[in-house]
Amino acid sequence: MKLLLNGTPREIDARTLTDVLLAEGLGTAKVATAVNGSFVPAGLRATTELRDGDAVEIVAPMQGG
């Protein structure tokens, strides 16, 4: 499936948002996710189905001051 992952076109074998995280090696990482600009909470990632051309954002929290 063709997705726009963090602004970069990618071909990823995934049906759900959880599949994308696993494919990217982020299965257990604490991240925030969005699909087509809408926030997706962790509890809904496994049931959030993706379509060709969807824009997926994965953001890791940062510490700083």
C-alpha cells in the first residue's frame, strides 16, 4: 500500500495503523499517531484501517526545556 509516512511517500505492507507501527519497528514505542490529520489514540490503532494514499504521522515525545 502506498502511504505518505511523515511526509515521505512509502510502500508499506499494512492494513491498519498498528501494522504500520510494527513495520517501522515501533510496535511498543510510546508515540502519537494521526491519519489524514486526525489524532488516533493508541487504543484505536489496531482497528484504524488504512487506504492507499493516506497520510500517516508518527511522532515521538521529546524532552527538553
